[in-house]
Amino acid sequence: MSMMHTKARRGHRRAAAGQGNPWLKPGSIIAIVILAVAFLAALFPVLFTSSDPYAGTDVALLPPGENGHLMGTDAVGRDLYARVVYGARQSLLGALIAVAVGLVVGTLIGLLAGSLRGVVDTILMRVVDVLLSIPGILLSLSIIIVLGFGSVQAAVAVGATSVATFARLARSQVITVANAEYIEAAYGAGATRTTVLLRHILPNSLTPVIALATLQFGTAILQLSILGFLGYGAPPPTPEWGLIIAEGRDFMATAWWLIILPGLALVAVVMSANRLSQNFPVEA
């Protein structure tokens, strides 16, 4: 009996440990697998398909499964599966650039505003308020018109729409951490403002910012796809998820796979990124 009770207690401990670690939950594991496959497709598309995403080598509008085309073909006979696989590179790498722009610029603004305070804080936060008052899609379209059309320009434009959000979060975290007792102790030990800022305040303010970056990654993929759908992203015939869906919208009634299957890939990746963002603590 005692051995049975001991095993039962060990089982409860393992279950509690699994429940306590959000990364071990089934939803997180599925999300990690989906994102891992998506990034492998973005970096090494030849591992998933040998077809040329640009060449129309077969009959147009073949349904999924016919003539060896897993997702069928598009309106010019190109393999849809190959275009979705190669489109991961445009969408995911573009989202990484967008998140990097928002993270670096926004965190820098928040760090300066939260540490310097006074007039600098007031000016920077008014700029942030102006950015927040402009709808994201309108701001990104305006930036693209200035920078020009292209994948990189679209990524920078999408990243600019998240600068204000990163700045506000970083500022609030910097102010909270700056009032902690160990910061005062660091100043008392003779540390300079720069040293305290870089070695104590910034590292301890980044956890919520990283969580926001994970959430913004999924949002950036969606925004890039919207820009591609509207014709402001990667130019045709570049395989990009939003552009692929846009090219199939005229055939929605007769070739549903041109929209549904790329859309499912897009939704799966965005939901996976959003799911993993919930695993980060929201407070530092």
C-alpha cells in the first residue's frame, strides 16, 4: 500500500509540474511544431517540395491531389503547395524584420523616456500618442507610399506601426524597475546612470517586451498578408501568402483551394505565434 501511495504522489507531482509549465501543455507543443515547420519551410523550402513556385508546368486550376499536386494548381498552372511553401520565406522573414524594427526603435524610445523623464519624456510620449491615434493599416500604407513598393519596405512599414506600442510598454517597465530598491543600491555603490540603465534596468524590463514581440510576430504576418492582398507588398509573381490569396479571389466559386488552403496556413501560423506569446509572464 505504501508503495502505491508513493507512486500516486509521484504521479501527482509530475502532473502538477506539467500543468505548471505552460510550454509543456498540448497547445504550446502543437504551436511550437507548427512554427518549427513554417520556419524550416522558410529557410529550406527544398526539403518540402521540388516544384518551381514560379513555373506553370501543368493544367490550370487542378483540384488538390490531382497529377501529384498536393494543393492543386493556380490559374496559370503553378503548383499551389510549392507557392505556399516558398511563401513562408516572404511572410515569416518579413514579419521578423517588422518585429525587429518595432522592438528596437520602440524599446529605445521607451528607455529614453522612462529614464530621462521631464521634457524628453513629454515630447517622446506625445509623438507616441500621435502614432497610436493613426490606424495601423493607414500608417503602413502611408509609409509604403514614401519608401516605395517591395517586401522589405512593407516589413519596415508594418514594424513602424508597432513602435508606439513597444515604446509605451518599455517606458512603463523602465519606470517600475527604476524605483526598485536594488537600483538605489546600485547607485549607492557608485554605479553610473549608464551602467545602471544597461546592466540593471534594461535587462529587468525586457520580459514583457519580449512577450509583446511574440504577439506582434503573429500580427505582423497578418498585416503583411493584408498589404500583399491589397497589392502593396511583394510584387507578382513572388510567392507571398497574402498575394497568393489575392490571386485566387477571382476563382473563389470554382477553385476554393486557391483561397482556403493558403488561408489555413496563414491562420495556423498566426494562431501558433499568438498561443506561444501567452506563455510569457505579462509582468516583469
